[in-house]
Amino acid sequence: MISLVVHGGAWDIPDDLVDAHKAGVQAALKAGWAILSKGGTAVDAVERAIMVMEDDETFDAGTGSFINMAGEVELDASIMSGKKFQAGAVASVQHVKNPISLARKIMEGNEHILLVGMGATRFAKEHGIKTCSQDDLITNRELDRWREIQGRKNFITKDAFRRKKVPVDTVGAVAIDNHGNVASGASTGGTPNKYPGRVGDSPLIGCGTYADNEIGGVSTSGWGESLIKVVMAKTVIDLMDHNGGDPEQAAEDGLKILVRKTEGYGGIIAVNNKGRIGIAFNTPRMARAYVTSEMRAPFAAT
Ligand code: ASP
């Protein structure tokens, strides 16, 4: 069975944004599935699906990302291939339209795994990855949000997270192709008004992303500071390894660990090495969509 699952963030998506989120994950799924269903690779499908959401201003990834405390966009992304056990990631990178493609280039370079800041931008320029200006990534909606936050006294992301008041619009995808190869990826602008240089779970292999052909793949979303502490993606992979390969149970048990140990919250998408999909979230909503070669039609929900 070949499968693809994507997410567009786990949080309390307001009613007026629900349709855009659903349409966004559906479009990403369609683009990734067009590759996978024609015999394409899991890595290609994951990259493509994430690119679609990076280019969609609805999500906090690529264009439309949150703006940091310094008024800039800094992006994080990661991708992992469970076939050759390769990974690539970027953190706090600027001037890159599709950080997932940059993460992939780094993965394929096979020398480094994680590049940050100016080094990551330099790598992009040297390897033909499209660069852009800050203005190309900043939308009016995010500029308004940023201005509004500057006007508030003592905006502390941690407190806002505790009150579940932070939008969590990170995107991710996990796929298995017809050779049994698993890939997963994540891309984000992080959290609104984050401290410059702040890095969440998304670009950290094992926290936001993990893939192992022998077990499956995972991508996460949510409060990065809590997801990092429980090494969320790898924890779910290990749970799946020990529960007979049940991705739903593993995703749910992973969230229980997150809550018990950190009082955190978020969402998890997982695929096992047979193509079975598991999704769990402890937020009011999570934008998600999936399809397998055994389904008549794709599923999408928020
Ligand atoms: N996990 C991301 C971060 O903390 C946020 C998100 O999922 O939207 O950077």
C-alpha cells in the first residue's frame, strides 16, 4: 500500500480560517499524490506536498510565516528519507522561499544534516535554491499581527502557548512509496514574535521529523518547546516499533507522554512500514488530509 498524509498545523483554528486550511491540505495532498501514484518516490511526494503549503499564505511556512521579534522571517524545515537513513534540515534561514527544498539539497549533499542562518542561505545560493527578499515572505496579515503584538505589553509566547492562544500553522507530510521507502518532512516559520534565532522542533531530526523504512515515518506540529523535550517524532517511531507497528496507537501514546511530561500540546501524523496511517492531536483542530492506494477517495478535515 502506498500512502501520503499531510498536516497544516494543530491548534484552535478559528472558524473563518477552516476552509482555507482544508483547501490548503487538500491541494498539498493532490500534488504529492500526483507523484506518488505514478510511481514517484516518497521523498519527491513529501517535498512537493510541503512546497505547496509553503507557497500557500494560509500556513506558517514559507510565504505567510510568522514574523519574529526583530521584524524578520526566519524559517525552519527538515526532511528525512528512511531508505538510506539520510536527513537534511535548515534552521533560522532567511531569504529562502521553499526551505524544504533546501533541506532536501542538504540531505542529498550527504555531508551535513543541519545548516543554520547565513550558512544555510549561502548553501541555497550555491546550490540553485530559489532565494527571495524578506518582503516576498511577509504578508499583510502577518504584518498586522506583528504590529498588534508590539503594541501589547509583555507578550510572552510561553504563556500564550499555555493558554493555547498561539496559532500553530506548521506544515508536514509523511509518505511511503511503492518500493516501501518512507519519507517525512516539516516546514515552519516557528512561533509569532519568536526571539531571533529561536528554533522549534520542526528542523530537529527526531523531534519534528523522523523516517525509518523498517518502522515508518512521523511529522509533528504544536508547541515546539514541549515537543523537543520528549523528542516527539522518534518517540512515536519507537512506540510504533514496540506496539506491533500500530501508527494510531503510537501517535496517541506519544501525545500522552507529551502531556504527562511537559503539559504540551500538538499533533502527530504517522505512517507505518505497511502504509497504514495514524493521526492524533490534543488541540481543538488539526488541518489534515490523507490518501492510500486502498482508498476510493482522499480524506481531508480540520
Ligand atoms: N512546532 C512549531 C514550532 O514550535 C510550531 C507549529 O507547529 O506550528 O516551531
